[in-house]
Amino acid sequence: MIRVLFNKKGGVGKSSLTVNLAAIAAKQGLKTLVLDLDTQCNTSAYLSAQPGTDIAELFEQTITFHIRRRPAEEFCQPTAFENLHILPGSARLAELESELHSRHKIYKLREALSSLSEHYDRIFIDTAPALNFYSLSALIGADSCLIPIDCDDFSRQGLYSLYQQIAEIREDHNANLKVEGIIANQFMQQAKLPRQIIDELLEEGYPVLPVPLAQSVKMRESHQAKTPLVSMAPKHKLTQSLLELHQHLEEQAAKKA
Ligand SMILES: Nc1ncnc2c1ncn2[C@@H]1O[C@H](COP(=O)(O)OP(=O)(O)OP(=O)(O)O)[C@@H](O)[C@H]1O
Ligand SMILES: [Mg+2]
């Protein structure tokens, strides 16, 4: 199962949720990989990825001559957390992007993901806040897309255009791509507007997931401690919501399988 966390809007929680949902899957015994496709490398920092091989080198292999191409799994490394591996991001992705694009390497990540799925039960992909070569590659290679939003009106406007782009990717490249759900992140229970936005999206038929995630400073503390919430604060309310969200996703996926 390959999930990509995507939203063109920045700062909505893509990296935070990639790591935390992946860490929950790993904690539950699933062999899990986090793939960092963002030049900011936030997920790589969160999981203390070590210098060495990274995703840029994997892409680079596709445009340079190699006697032996290294399989994608050789670019992954373990983290401090059991069952949780990372394929680290790299700032060099930015330099490679135009060449990969001009040489039509858009399906190369799909090939790599298909071989990685033989080694991992779950793959979570973090993307940059843009529909660039890499996020498009991820959407082409993934089974599903999770869209975090921060419940404001800009998020809602962005969602409409995002949906059109996802529909186009589904039609042109990946008929299996599902929008697994929209995650209401940094949800303020007491405020009226976020609830109203969610209700309106639901009325319009958008699949907002039934587990909103509250805003909590614990998330930032977890980044600082480089430890996912399920390990750092297993009893915290936000962790409990993440666990519930993960369970919902797994049950929903099992029903549709
Ligand atoms: N539920 C939450 N409660 C409190 N803070 C949160 C929560 N979710 C995310 N944040 C904070 O919001 C900021 C943005 O989160 P994050 O980096 O995960 O978003 P992103 O979508 O990956 O951003 P970018 O588009 O820049 O990659 C971070 O400082 C993070 O700690
Ligand atoms: Mg991010």
C-alpha cells in the first residue's frame, strides 16, 4: 500500500502526518518506509536520516550510465524506530528536476515503488507543496493520496483545483489512484469557521475523514525531539487521534480491497 501525502498548500501538515502515520504503522508491526520527496527534507530531519544514499541518487541513476543499477531498496536506511525505514530526501532534487523532466523520467519512481512494495507493507511519501516533477511522479506511482488541510478558506479553494489535477492524473497516468481522504489538521474545536468549512466540504461530497486532528504544541515538541508522537507521547490526545485516524484508514482500505 503506497500513500502519498499531498497538498499544494504549504504548512498544512504533510511532513508531520507522513512521519506520524508511518510511525504508527511501524509500531503495529507493519514494515514501513517513509520516502522524502521534498527538497526541504523535513521528514528526513524528523527521523534523523543519516548522510549517505538518498532519493536524488536513485533518480540520478536513471539519467547516467551505470553498469549495474542499484535496486531502490539499497537507498533505504533504518531509523531509530523498529520496522520504520527512510529513503531520505535531498536538496539536489531541485538541480535534477529539469533534466529528469526533459528526459521523460516521470515513470521511474513508479518502477522504484513497485520494487519497494515487495519489501515494505506500507510506504508513506512526503511531497513538496507544489505539483512538481516529483509529486507528480509520486501520484503516478501511488495507490492513494491523503490530503491534509488546515481548515481555512484558502485551503478550500486550493482543494477544488487539486481535485481537478488529481482527476487528470488518474485519467492520464494512474487509473488506480484514489483520494483516500482529506485530513482536517490543526482543527480548532471551539472555533465556528473550521467546523463550517468541513461541513460544507462534506455536503459537496468531498471525503473529509471523520477524525480531525487538534492543534497541539506536542507536534512541534515531537519534531524537536526527533521522535514521532506514538513513541514520545503515546497517551496524548493528539496521538490518540492519530491512532484512530490510522485505524480508520486501514479499515477503509481493507473494505475496499
Ligand atoms: N496538529 C498540529 N498541531 C500543531 N502544530 C502542527 C500540527 N500539524 C502540523 N503542525 C505544525 O505546522 C507546521 C507545518 O507542518 P508540516 O511541516 O508538517 O507541514 P507541511 O505541509 O509538510 O509543510 P510544507 O508544505 O512546508 O512541506 C510545523 O511547524 C508543524 O509542527
Ligand atoms: Mg513538508
